[in-house]
Amino acid sequence: MGLILNEYRYYCKLYTDYEDYPAYFSFIDNLFFTGPKAEVDSVTSNQANKDDSLHVSSAFPIKMGKVSEAYIAAKRHYIDSFYNKNIKSPFYSGSFIVVKNGRVLYEDYQGYANVKTGQKIDAKTPIHLASVSKVLTCTAILRLVQHDNIMLDQKVTDWLPKFPYPNTTIRTLLNHRSGLQHYSNFPGLMKKRWDRKKILTNTDVYNLLVQNKFRLVTPNDTHFDYCNTNYIILALIIEKATGLNYRRAMQELVFKPLGMKNSYVFNYDTDRETASKSYRGNNIFPWDQFDNLYGDKNIYSTPRDLVKFDMGCYSPDFIDQNLLQQAYFGYSAGKLAKPIKDYGLGMRMRFLPPTGEKMIYHNGWWHGNNTSFIPVRKDTVTVICLGNKYSNRPYSALSMVSSLFYKKKTEIETPVPTEQELQDLEKRAQ
């Protein structure tokens, strides 16, 4: 169906400008990409009022069990203790939520989206997701696979003919086994030819690969090497496959069908003043030449919107469940008998001792933004911690999840104060 849509767009573009008919094409896009418009109760037995502040509704019909008050009380006590000890501090700024079956178990917002203006972070404040954006980019790709627009093992050159690595597939971009050079290494590779003042676009990164044919770090599909360049190229494939720019495509494929009304892809030209800032201490991180790139990062969202996303992933009406399982299958650990870490398609995983039970998640870091997205599928729980003030505290949410929902006392990420936090403490003591 998706291929037919693209052919239709192609012939229409021969005769007119697509942008002149947004309403008409919006109807065509919705026909293929969006889901139910009306929100439905995610937990009928536990959600008499959709507007209840303690619930998050799903845009797709899903069946989830009742959350008892005894369960809520028991979990909330542990979460509150952990959160106040390990995450909440004068050095943390951000948003935190734990939800089961659409029922909010715990939620907190603190700090500032903009210290200068006094704008505080609340439930509707989008924060830069950093690499958690990869989870959403991957989902857009999977939905295009579901609509027969693309295939996971299709060559990148089918979509980007000048791409200089003929063996690279969409799957090896998703699971970081392409061996592509990191775009952050381009300045060192190009040396005096590198323009440090140029604000790069995704197309610029692609053209630099085409022009320079940088050697692969490892041959395609032989080793895992986490590389942001992979998701830059995936965003371009999304644009080619949909005929839309990435910002619009993400709205049509993910945000709009799931009712993620406070989520968007950052636009460097128009959003720098209004987007939530990122900090180290009380200093705003400056923009750099990589801040206009998307796919690997640059999605802004809220915890409640990410809960809507995670709940949508339980519905076959949003994403085919067999296809989704391929995202949760590990590709990077190889033949290790007892791997500790692995990576699927846009999703990280840890194998917890002593049984090797798998926990899936994705962290993110960009400038002062540190983020953690942890879907606990065996318990239909979602844990999200977003921070916009440089700190490793959001990553400690993994330890909370492993001990509370997996019954593993192993510390995954120890919330040790960052260097900046220690410096601030020393200054206060003087």
C-alpha cells in the first residue's frame, strides 16, 4: 500500500506542488499512517474518568488488568524512597514517571526549562530525548515495514543510490552493525578540509559520506559499534519512503496516531528560543554544528507522551507484535553464552544475574540532557526519567527497575554525583 502511495505522490508532483494542497494530502497520509482519532480507556476497570490526572489514556484499544490500591501503595513507597535518595536533588532538573496499565504510580517534575525566564518544568514541558529519539525513529521504520513501504533487509542504496557502502542494509543501520564512521569523527578524518562553522544537516552528512567514502570502522554486519550516523541515514530513508520531511513523517507515523501532543522534532531555525534549555550547573550548553541533525536525537517529548508511545506498542493496530519482537532481539552479543549487554533494533538490553533475565531500555545523552526510557513489558510498566541538567542521575532509574520489577539487587547504574555536582558541593562548603 505504501509503495502505491509513493507512486501516486510522484505523479502528482509532476503536475503540481505538494505543499499547495496540504489538506488533501493530509487526508491521504492519514489513510495510511494514523490510527484511531478518539482516545479509548486503557483500563476499563480502573479508569472511570479519562481526564483523571492519575491516568494516561491509550489511543489504541488495549486490554490491561486492574491496578489494585494495595499494589500502588507498595510500589509507590519503594519508588518514592529510591527517587528521593538517588534522583531528586538540587542538581537534578527534569521529569520522572512510573506507570502501570495506564495508572500513574509515581510522578514528579522539578527544575527549569529556562532558568533565565523562570519557566518551570511541568507535565507538558518537552525535554530533549537525546538518543531515546532512536527508539521513536526505529518505530517509524518498523511502521513503514508494516505498511510494505520498505523492507528491513533492503539495501540502503535502494533508497539512496549514491550511498558508498553497497552491503549496508536498513537492519544493520538499526542495530549498529553497519560499521559507518561516527559523524563526530568527520572533523578528524577531514582535518583542514573540515568547516567548523557550518551547521550540518542530514543531507550534509550523507553527502560527506558520498564524497569522502570514509573507510568503514568494521565490515558491515560483523561487529556492533554504536554510531549516530546510522540513524541520520535512517531519517533520510524515512523521508524518501514517505515523501515527507522527517518532522512531518514522525507526526504522521508516531506522534499523531498515539496522541503525543507535546512531542516534536526540533527545528534549529525556529525552535532555539522556545525549546527547553540544557544545562551544566546553571550554564546553558551552547549550540554546536551538530544540533540540526535528527533521527539519532532532537526529538523533544514528555514522560506522559512516552507512556502513550509505550502503551501503543502493546497494540497490533499500531505495530505488528511479531515485527516488534525483532526490535527486542539482540544482535550485538554474538555467540556469547552469557551476555551482559546487547542491542536490538533501536533498543538496548541488559541480562540480569543470576538467571540472565532480559531488561530492555534506552538511555540518551546530548549536551546537558540525560534520559532513560525503560519499558517493563512483563509487568506492563513504563519508567521514564528525563533530565536537562547534566547529571548521571536519570540513569539510576535502571537500578530501580531491576530491583523493583525484576527482583535483582544488582546495581545497574550507580548514581554517583557528577564532577560538576562535586565541584558545586565544594564551593558551597568553602
